Amino acid sequence: MPHRSLLLTAPHRPFFLAAGIFPVVAMSLWLAAWSGRLHLTATWHGHEMIFGLGAAAIAGFLLTAVPTWIHRPPVQGLPLLALLLLWLIGRIAMLIGWAPWLDLLFLPTLAGVVGWGIVRARNVRNYPVPALLLVLSLCNADYHFGDASRGLWLATLLVTAMIALIGGRITPLFTQNALRQSVGPEITCGTPPWLDRLAVPAVLAALAAEIAAPQTSWSGAAALLAAAILGARMLGWQTWRTVRFPILWVLHAGYAWVPVGYALIAISLLTDGMVPTAALHALSAGAMGVMILAVMSRAALGHSGRPLMTPRLTVIAYALVNLGAIIRMAVPSHGGILVSGLVWTAGYALFVIDYWSILTGPRLDSRPV
């Protein structure tokens, strides 16, 4: 099968490639704007990281995972191309400022595609997934027609709920499977069921508190509770055993940024010891940036018939994206922001270099997708 026809055989191929290339382009434009060479706003930058990078990665993951959950074939061919073009039209509209409302079309469409399959299969466990996509669409509408800063902040919190929901499932599961093969069959990675059930509601409660009482001690207390629950959830995940396995520790790092981010929100609201932008970038550049890279790299390997051994450049990419997030939090000066942006962007550039052939080429096991 020619390579040009492979890109549309599986949803993760075009959307993961887009989610790798887009942040390199968008962050380069933003750094140029930060240096005074372009006229782009901070809200554009925040919007494109969530609704550009985030939406592409979410689409690639869900359009690939949901068919597995419900035992149906994935979206392919022209329908997949239409979804990709709808995402791309939104990016162009946001960049040139012409009919930016076109950006609002992608997420509801994605929610409809994903939700139709889940509801049709009566896959009750995953009903929250399309619901979260629709609420994320409302945050995007708030950005366009209401308060842009509020819309972005609420969208950031909502994406962390998705990380808590999906990352909280796959991280201990993948870790347990890998450690049982490499360490011993007795290894277990999990969370007490009662604590597991509290994770996503805790994040949604923090989101609700931010809507009802924004930037107050009440929302700070809700964030502190979420941080405690999300952090406690990791205690049984055998994180310390993953140090030798980059494809595992990056999942733990991506998830760990979430309780760190909520702890920083609490500190900023309950004390004077932290600036709010540190929490914002812990959840965006940290949690979202790292978890997206972790999931895309692992899924691309698995769906290409390759062993789950992370290529060397990708391990460097993991380190760079984490380092970029740390620098952005710790050094909020003009120079620090430029350095953190360059480091973070370099991580995604390395992912594209390492995974281009994987995402555009045939599977090693000769399976069709």
C-alpha cells in the first residue's frame, strides 16, 4: 500500500501527526510574538494550546480508542479527512482572525462522532467522554463570545479532568502489565475503588467552585482537596519502579503534573506564596503537554506493530517537555519564558522527527492499519 494512502487508514495517524507539528508551529509563532516580531495575543497562544494541540490529540486518542471499547471499525478515509480539515480550518481562522467562530465546529462534531458510537453500543462506562467534549465546547464558546480568559482557564481545568479520567485508567494498567513481565507476576498497580471514584468528581468540583466563586478561598480549598485526592491515587501505582522504563515513567510524570498544578492553585489562592501563572502552566505545559506526548508515542508504537520500546530521541523529547514546563513555572521572566518555550517546542519537534515514518508508514506486522 503506498504511503500516501496510509495516513487516512487510522485516526491516530493524521491527528497525532497534527498534534506533533502544530505546537512546533504555534509555539514558534508565539515566541516570535513574545519577542515583538509578530502581533499575537496571549489569549491566542492559550487557546491554540488547548483547542489546537489539545483537541487534535484528544481526537486522535478517542477516535482510535472508542472503536476498541465498542468493538466497531474506526473512522477512515474521507470522513476522517473531513474531521481533520474541520480542525485545520479552525486553526487557520484563529490565526488570520477571519471568521474565528469556525473554530467552534470541530469539538461538537467530534463529540457527536464519539458519542454516537458510545451510546449506540450502550457503553455506559464511557458516557462521560462525549459529555466532557461538549462542556469543553462550551468553554470554547465562552472564549469567543464571553470572557476569553475565563473560557481558557475553565477549559484547562476540564482537560485535567480528562487526564484524571483516562490517564487514571491507563497509567496503572499499562504499568502493571509491563512490570509483571519485567519484574514479576505478583506486581499490582491500583487504587482503592472508593478513592478512584473520587478522582474525576474532585476535579469537576474544583471546576464548579471556580465557576461559582472564582479566584477565592473556596475555589482554593476545592483545588487543595483535588490535589490531595489525585496525589493519593498514585500511591499504589508503583511509580518508583518505572524509572528504567521511559514509556512508563512519562505517563506517571504527565499524571503527576495534575495534582502538582492543583496544589499550586491552592497555594496561590490560599496564600501569597505563588503566582497564578505557575499553576496554569503546570496544568497546561506540564500535565497536558507531557501526557499528550506520552499517550501519542505509546499508541503510535502499539498501532504500528512495534515493540513498546521508546526511541532515543523520544526519551529526550520527554525530558525536554518536562524541563520546559519546569522552567516556565520557576523562571517567569522574559528570558525564562523564551528558554522554556524553546525547550518545550524542541521536545515536540523531536517527536515529529522520530514518529514521522511510524505515523505515515506501514505497520511492521503487515496488518492494514
